[in-house]
Amino acid sequence: MSQNASDVLAVRLLQAEAGVAKPMRVVPLFETLDDLDAAPGIMEALWQMPWFKGDIDSKQEVMLGYSDSAKDAGRLAAAWAQYQTQEGLVAAAEKHGINLSLFHGKGGTVSRGGDPSTFRAICAQPPGTVNGRFRITEQGEIITQNYAHRRVAERHLNTYTAALLYEQFLPTASRQPTDEHRQLLDGLSEVSCAAYRSVVREQDAFIPYFRSATPEIEIASLNVGSRPAKRRPTGGVETLRAIPWVFAWTQTRLNLTAWLGIGAALTDLDDEQRETLKDMYENLPWFTAVVDVVDRVLAMSEPDIAANYDRQLVTEQAVDVTQEDMLELGRKLRGELETTRQELLALRGYEKCQEENLLLLRALRVRNPYVDPLNVFQAEVLRRLRNEEYDGETEKAELTDALVITINGIANGQKNSG
């Protein structure tokens, strides 16, 4: 949550006050949409100070937050902000002679910046921002998937190495957005952010619905994470850590955090804008990657499964929101999912999501018959636990154990959780 130059200086001062003989590097992390926008100006203010530039020996690492920016503004707006922030940081670093390294604070899921196509994701970064260096976080189940077995780990590290080498030889001009692209992306970002926030921040029914229709409350109470689910015990989505925020929606198979706002941004484009959009998808690697990974999430989403959670769990609560308000919101969100699906299919020229990804489609055909019953079972267990439909503490403990099993099973079946 770096928001000012003083946030960086304060850590440096703390080291000096503590008597640290050889100061450790201070790496600012810019997380929200506003923070990303302000990042180049903040770093330039620091690099203009001769003593600071000497203190860091003209070497600076900056971390970009993918999880909280997407939670703040939605996937599309956050992605475009991250792209522009990287461009701004590189330009400022070149101006002041700084050897800049970017640290990408991604998670495994698409909502948190993840992309299973590692090679493509690196090559799609803004030109001039990689330069043979790419630092990234690997978290949660992704560590097991990528590094638990020696041969898999070697292949994964080889993929990183190959991408970093290959990226150096890619032409710069063909990977940069044109002026028309940038103008359209600015508009899409603004509309998608407004649509996302109108649901997450402005709908009175959203927080009650979220806590009723997903296992968010139960996840926070179970020993399945490395940190508390919330930064503060009260408040709305802004206080919730990104992992449980994504995890809860992944469990219900709605995967809202990966696509909310995108459909609204694409719906009302005129013919000229649609031509520009198609040109971006075909010729701008970064935008192609953004669209393709969202389409992948839509292929894995099951609105009928999510609707069953609504039927089982959404009930009247001691708040100024009725059950029907929450159920209507659920229907609206599933409608938005379908709108997003249709818009991306039209853009990609396909009849179904991930039409060319035969490996994923086959995996879903194999996995879903096992995962779908776990979702139905989980909704039933949650209803019984919340309504205290059990006979004594022994049965309650059995239901709680069953809930943990369903959480782990669904997470493994989806191959990503948070």
C-alpha cells in the first residue's frame, strides 16, 4: 500500500534508526488503481533526490500489485493500469539513469494476474519492461503444480528462461498499442471499472449476497490459509484479502472476480470501435493474452452450479436487504456472465469458450462429473451448518470436516483457488 514517496523513505529511516549498517533494499508495492496511476510520479520524486539515488546505487526494484488492483477496479481496468504504470516507470527510470527491476505480485488465478501460458504472458509484457529480468510471486497451489516434481520444475524454469531470452528479440513496434488502441482501452477501462464498482461497492445487496451465497464466512474460520482472511475484522470487500475474495467465488464456480465489468465495457461499442477492438485482439499480444485468459475462466464457470448456492443459502438476514433483493442480484450477475461470454465469443470468432483448447475441454469433461457433486454437497453442508440442522456437537464436527473436504476437492478440481 505505498501511496507516497514518504512511505519508502520511512522504511529507510527505520533502518537507519535501528542501526542497520548495510541498508536493505526498500521495495515499494503499488496495489490499488489510484496507487498504480501515481507510481511513476512517486518514484520520479524519489529518484530526483541525489542522496536517494546514491543510497540505492541507481538500482531500484518496484512491485506491482495485481490482486488488490483487480479487487479495487476489476480485471480489465487493473490490467490496463498495470500496463501503463510499467511504461511510466520505465520512462522515469531511463530519465534518471536507474537500473529498474519490476516485481510482478501475481497470484495463480486469472483474477490475480495469473496466466497458465507462462511463455506467452512474459512475451506480452510492455516492450522495454522486461530486459532479461522478470521477478514474480509463486503462491499457494501453484508452487505444488510447478515445482513439486523435479522434471516439472525444470521444465517450468526452462520456460521462464526461454521466454526471457526470446522476448529480447521481439520487435518493439508490433507489440505497442496504437493511438487508436490506447483511446479505446482508456474508454473500456473507465466503463468496466464503473460497472464493476457499481456492483461491488454501490449495490446494497452485494455484501449480504456475497456472504450468503459463497462460503466466504466459513473459509475465514477454517485453517486453510497462511494469513487472516481480513485486514480488519469489519467492513466490506475492501477489507478482505484478495485470496479469500477470489477463493470464495471460485468455490461457487461463478468466478465473478475474473470477468465482472468486462461484458458491460464491450456491449455498447459502435462499428468503428469494434473494428479497433478486433484489431487489438489480433495484433496486440498483451490484449490477446488478457482476453484469452478471461475466456478460459468462462469455460470453467458454471452458472447453474452458482444458482444452486443461491437456492440453498440466500435467506433473509438482519440487514436492510430482502431475500428477493439478493436473489435478483444473483440472477443479474449470472446474466452478466452470459453477456461477457457472448461478447468474447464474438470477438474471438468461436461458438464456445476455449474452442481450440482441446486439452482444457477434455480435462473439464473428465473433472466436472466429480467436481459438480462436490458443489451440490457443499451447498447442502453449508445450509445445515448455518441453520444448525444437526444433532449435537459430534454431527456438527462431522459436517465441518465434510465442508473442508469439499473446499479442498473443488479447489483441486478447478486447478486454482486463490
